[in-house]
Amino acid sequence: MSTPATVMPLPVRSGGPIPEALQRLRATFASGKTRPLEWRLQQLAELERMMREHEADFAAALQADLHKCSFETALSELGFVTSEAKYARKHLRRWARAKRVPTPMMALPGHSYIQPEPKGMVLIIAPWNYPLSMVCAPLVGAIAAGNCAVLKPSEVTVNTSAALARIIPRYLDPDAFAVIEGGVPETTELLEQPYDHILYTGNERVARIVMTAAAKHLTPVTLELGGKSPCLIDKSADLDVAASRIAWGKFINAGQTCVAPDHVLVHREVAAKFTEILAGKIKEFYGDDPSQSPDYCRIASERHTARFAKMLEGQTIHTGGQVDVASRYVAPTIVLDPAPDSALMQEEIFGPVLPVITVDEMHHAIKFVADRPKPLALYVFTKSKALEDAVLDRLSAGSVCINDAVIFMVSPELPFGGIGNSGMGRYTGWYGFETFSHMKPVMKRSFRFDAPLRYPPYSDFKRKVMELVR
Ligand code: NAD
């Protein structure tokens, strides 16, 4: 079994002690430095340059933290951030422009518009599973909208956190951005302070802590959470293509992807065939012994790995099932029909274990999903338009992807976010800009024609005219 290389974290906390960093950022925002579009465009360009020039450093850190291969690093970490930044640079002038809206007759002559303005100083708290992109992709929206930002990477992926803290201040304006490393004490200290927005990505339990802390200051929050994203497979689906796409979506990053298929609900007539094809794809992708594959990630910590050993106890394992806590390895695993009350079906799996649950009819699968909390992502593989419509009509989810898994994340045109237990708010592309902006409504009146209709003393005549011009 290959053991991940270790990159020693630097004992540097950029941005200094928390109160000083926050004071510096607030002063910068108040000075107006972050407002000009030129400044924002330049910071976005610097972010892209940072990704280019430090690809090797970030790749080494991600390799040490998650055994992430350079292909996945390029695709889902550096590539995700770079394409977000490029897209924002391309569209920023249009996004930031005031948008004219109609003015009702009662307020004529005059005109109305919506003027986006930066919120101020924002806090971005990131998890460990995509430890670089979950800091830097929301940051793109914050920069584009003209904010200062405090960045809190996850302490679980210590090498990536250290790399971000070391490298970001060399590229982004240190007066406007601060990386605060640390764990629960540091995040708790950060959360005691007021911000103009908090974007938190992580689990539901900590989301409640974040939202409670934010409530004290009436700080708006975006919560990017997880949950159990189901994957429905109809008998009409192309099973070979479905299995490839599901195996990829499930086993990239060793299943530690918020939108990874959590479990599969497959029609009884094709269940055995689908499972066999899926097992074949695992072999095709990662070889006979996935622990030797350079393309297969490790679990973030021994603690997280041990959880899988426990989860798999007593389950019917079709493929995989090997767990090695010391090397943080969990094999790509298929479990057959786990009990609905087992941990595997009660908790978000968030790892390379895929339960395959057989259903007699697809409407049973729809009911199964409808009876549970709204997921972050929902997948359905079918050639039936009627089933596709039924799924879209009956089921709610953060995002839906028909006949593929995870790939919808590449589109900057689609907002990304959850609903209900899977989160609130959204970002990527325009939606990131919108999240970190206040859309300020402005109405400008003329001094001409000051009709006294709305002024006292009121009369029935005035009321009738007012109703006409409303
Ligand atoms: P984590 O343990 O790294 O925690 C996330 C952040 O919360 C860290 O920065 C950490 O310092 C902070 N934190 C942890 N405990 C805290 C506490 N008690 N008080 C204050 N701050 C605290 O990551 P995680 O939560 O294990 O992340 C995995 C979860 O994130 C999964 O549920 C996954 O689905 C979800 N996720 C969602 C998205 C999305 O975009 N919707 C993306 C990635 C991950």
C-alpha cells in the first residue's frame, strides 16, 4: 500500500492575530480600495497567476493531505478556481453595471435601477475535502463583488492550509485578504466577530454553530452543506454509461465529494447487471488492487477512515470492503441492500462506499427520496421522459443531473447550493457575485411635476386617481 508523502506545514499564520487582521481588513474596505473594477480584475488575475505558478506546491500539499493525483488536482481544485476566476473576469463589467428597471407611473418622472455594491468584509470557512477550491472558488465571488475576505481553511488538511497561508499573501492584496489557520478555537474566535457575510462549507452540525454565531450580529449566511445524494437507475438506462459515470462521480477524491452519489436505487430487473458492470468499472479505473493506483485518493484522517471500518461491519459487501486505518485507505466498495436503519443509510457516507438498493418500481425510489431530507444533488439515469418528469416534479434537491453524476459542477451558468438540510444560498459564476453583493435599489425622481395627489388632506378623488396611476 503506498503511503502519502508528507509536506511539513510551515508554522506561519498569515494575517497575524485575528483582531489585528480583521481591523486591517475593515479599514481597507472603508478606504474604498476594493471598489474599483480595475482592482477587482487585477486581484482575480493574480489569483489565476497564483494557481499557475504554484501548481506544483498545491499539488504536493494535496498529495500529502489526500493522496490526490495531479489530474484530479488540476480538474477539481486548480481548474475549478481558475475557470471561476476567468469567467468572473470576462463578465465582471456587465455584472457590476447598474441595471435599469421600470418605474411605476406614480413615481414618474423618474427612473429606477439596481446598483450592485460590495457587502464589506466577509468570512469564508472551508472544509477539508476540496481544501483548496472550497476556499478559493467562493473567494472569486467575494473579490468580484469588491469585498475584503477572511479565509479559514480546514485544519484537517494541514498541508493545503499551510500552503494557502504561505502563498496567498504573495499574490492577493494583504490589506484586503487574510488567511487564518487553525481549528475549532480559531474558528470560534473568528465567529465572535461581526462580518457582512459568512459563507460556510461543511457539515450540518457546525453549520448550526455558524448560524447561531451569525445571528448575534444579524450576519447573513450562505451554508454549503452535504447530505445523502441519491442516484436513481431505471431499467431503460444505458447501464454501461451509467456505471462509468457513477463510478467516476463516486470514487473521485475517494468519495469525499459533497455531490458524490451517496447511494444507488436501481430497478430490480437490472440491479444485478448494473452491479456487475459497476464492479467492472472499478477494476478498469483503479486496477485489481486500488491501493496501488496512483489515481486513487486516501481518506483525510485516520479518524475518518476508522468510521468506514465501523460502517461496513455486518454489511453485505459485493466489491471492495478493505479498510486500512494506518494508511487511511478504504477500497472502492459496493454494499448490497443495507438495512435502512444502519449507519450507512442514516449518515452521509462521504467516502468510497456505495450502497446499491434494489427497488421493484421507480416510484418506490421516488418515494424513498421524497421521505428523506432534501439532498444536495439528485441523479436519475433513464431514457424515460415520464420518469424524468416525475422525478423533477416530485423531488426537490440542491441540483439535479439527468444521466450523469457530479459533472454539472463544471458549469458556471448553474448556481451551486443546497436546499433544506443540504444548505442555503448559492454561488459560482454570477451567483457568487450576487451572494457577496448587496443589490441596492435606487430610485431617482425629478423635481418637476410634484403632483400633490399623495399629500394630505386626502380625498376620495385623490384616492381614485392614485389607484389609477399605481
Ligand atoms: P471540517 O471538519 O474541515 O470543518 C469545516 C470547517 O468548520 C473547518 O474550517 C473547521 O475549522 C470548522 N469547524 C469545525 N468544527 C467547528 C466548531 N465546533 N466550531 C466552529 N468551527 C468549526 O469539514 P467537514 O464539516 O467535515 O466537511 C465535510 C462536510 O462538508 C460534508 O458534509 C460535505 O458534504 C460538506 N461539503 C459541502 C460542500 C458544498 O459545497 N455543499 C462542499 C464540500 C463539503
